[in-house]
Amino acid sequence: MYCKQNQKIKQVKDCTLVVGIDIGSTIHYARAFDWRGIELGNVFKVCQAGCSAL
């Protein structure tokens, strides 16, 4: 069985930074996680231009 999810997980290395952005509202919120899923810093607000830059 071909498992795409496992291949994606294997791509995550110790130098990987994961950024999640909530784009469902007027004000966008973002947060960053390291490769283990530990949150780096606090949630922060970003504008439309800031989302494009990320």
C-alpha cells in the first residue's frame, strides 16, 4: 500500500520550521513549531502582506 502521509512525515528534519496561519478571519494569526511539534514563541498577528511574505 502506497502511503503518502508517511513519506511526508519522513521529510521533516531537525532543521524544519512549520508555520501555521489562520486565514479564515480578517486578522490573520500565525504560529511556528519546531520539527517535534513544540511551539516556538507566541501566536502573532500578520496582515495580508505578511502572509504573502511568509
